[in-house]
Amino acid sequence: TVMSNGYRTLSQHLNDLKKENFSLKLRIYFLEERIQQKYEESSEDVYRTVSRTDLIS
């Protein structure tokens, strides 16, 4: 029973780590998406600014 209890504890700990790992991967994915969107928005703003100055010149 000591061995099965130790195995159960290790198994539970492993499952907890897998869940935490998945959660962190998901968080990284969504943070990268937000960064990409902000980069794209700022790039578009830069392009709009350039095209406006071209029209004015």
C-alpha cells in the first residue's frame, strides 16, 4: 500500500504538472496573438500615415 500510495501521489503530481503546462502554453499562445495584433495594427497605422503624407506632397 505504501508503494501504491506513492505511485498515486506521483501520478497526481504528474497530472497537475501536465495541466499547468497546458495552461501556460495556452496563455503564451494568446499573449503572442495579442502582440501580433498590436504589431499589425501599428503597422497599418504607419502605412496609413505614409500614404497620407504621399497624398499631401
